[in-house]
Amino acid sequence: MQIDLNDPAQFTREAVRQLIAAADGTVHNQLRVTREGIAFMSTVVGGADTDGLSFRLETWAAGSGCVGPVAASDEVWVQQIFNALQQNWPNPPFDYIDVY
């Protein structure tokens, strides 16, 4: 799943919830945003394979509870991630965002 941050019809809290819910919590995950504004969950994490990215959030470790259906049911967490995307697109202050 991915979200086009340039499209208000796609960039919604519900879409962010679905993105979080669809990720596999048994592996490391990182929310990444391309230079074109496409947000997606990646299992390639850290500083690996960052060509073409506008920014990325910190890596969420396997088993941390940051992704998956339970994480997606946490309204505060979903809003926090939605806000992080909204505040950093299209002009992120850094390419790595770990405070949100």
C-alpha cells in the first residue's frame, strides 16, 4: 500500500491507519516518502537504499508494536504519524525524521 501525499483524497488519517495496519510487525519497518510524495512502508530500513527519498521516519523495530492492526487501532499513534507526514511534506527539514 502507498499514499500519494499530494492527493488530499488519498492523504487521510484513514489511509495512514491502513498503511500502519498492513505492515508486518514481525520485521523492522520504516515509513518512507519519495521525492514525488509517495509514502510507503519499507522493510529496507535505516540508511540503506535511500536514493529517491525525500525523507524517512525512524526505523520501527520488529515486535515494537508500531505497526500492524493493534498499532492501527491506537488513535493517538495514527494521528501522530499523520501529523509527521503532514508537517514534513513537501519540505522536510531533514531527510531523517525521528522527532514527531
